[in-house]
Amino acid sequence: MSYPHGAELYRGKAKTVYATDDADLLLMHYRDDTSAFDGEKKAALARKGMVNNHINAFVMTRLAQAGVPTHFVRIVGPQESLVRRLDMVPVECVVRNVAAGSLVRRLGVTEGLELDPPLFELFLKNDALHDPMVNDDHVLAFGWASAAELRRMRELSMAVNGVLKPLFADAGITLVDYKLEFGRYRGELLLGDEFTPDGCRLWDAGSGERLDKDRFRRDLGGVVEAYEEVARRLGVDLQAQG
């Protein structure tokens, strides 16, 4: 890494977060690691960290331009971005435009079924428990977020959908579903974590070809190449350095 940083604060499945000399800012490093099934399947894929870093920067910038507040500040290296330090809400928000993945397994609905209106679901962020699905009452009872924060998380999640669904459609990609994480910053909820093909399902609008981490889950191969295709269609500059 080229950007000066301090202590390692968090090491996830595919990212490492470091302190900086500014208490309000963190350095997010996108590694080439990838994993599935709660870390049971792992691999290192060359270029993946760089591609994800740039896709995330592009998406976060577009969301901010549309009025969605995010923690993203700027890219500072091929695999590094500066972000605001958040007090994270331990709940993942999932928006589903098309039935796929765990929804199909849970409810027995047909994969590919279009969902109108989109579904909004909550999951506790806990790898040891396999991120169980929860509802508003769980979140309130255990103090993970307030009622106002829950309303805001839903509002922002659907605002993200309003921006990204047509953005991807214009690129010939169906935004099937995605997960979001939020955190508190100076009394405001901001979109945190990342938005990359690691955390959403993206299908080619014509062929249905998977352009996301399902390629890794299903041993389809060409994972990074698919991510690069997403970047190309969106017009992401993979050479940008901030």
C-alpha cells in the first residue's frame, strides 16, 4: 500500500481497514481475497481488489451526486480508498428486485421472478450465526438501531435502488439484489462498507449470465473478468488514482 496508514483496525473477508492520522478518516484496502459460504470457500484472485475499489468509488460517487450520503471520500491508490469513520449498525439491509439466492431457498419461489415492489429485508451481521434474518422488532428489542434509524435505513436503501437499478439497466445489466450497511457519523446515518459485485447480484440483461460473486460460488470461472466487464459497461476508469 502506498497511502500512509496506522494500525490495522479490522480485517474482513476481502477488505482490511486501517487508522490514519485523521481520527475521522479510515483507509479501506481492497484485497484480492474472495470467499463464499461464510468463509468456507476461499481464493485469491489477481486484480480483484483493484477492480472492486474502482467500481465502489464510481457507485458511491454516483449515489452521493443523487443525494445519498456515504462514507466514501476518495480513491488514494489502486486498491485503497479513504472513508469516514462510522459507528456501524450491525444490521444488513437487503433489497431484492428479482428472486434469487436465499429468497428462493427459503420460500420456494421461482428464480428470476421479478419483484414489484422490491423486497426489503434485514439480516443480523454475524458470521458465526450465518447472518440470520431479523425483523424490525428484533432490531428495536436488542437496541441495534432506533425506530428513526430503521426508517432512514429503509428510505436510503430504496433511494439507492432508484439510482442504481436504471444505471445498471442502461449498461445492459439487471440489478437482481444487493446488501447495504449503514453507520452513524456526527448524528447522521451514512451508507458504509462497499457496493461491488461481491455484495450484489448482477445478471446480463439479455443472456442472464452471472456477472457477480455467484461465478465464484458456482465454480463458473472468470470471476475477475466478469467484474471487469461490469466496470467497462458502467464506464468505470480502472486507472483512476484519485
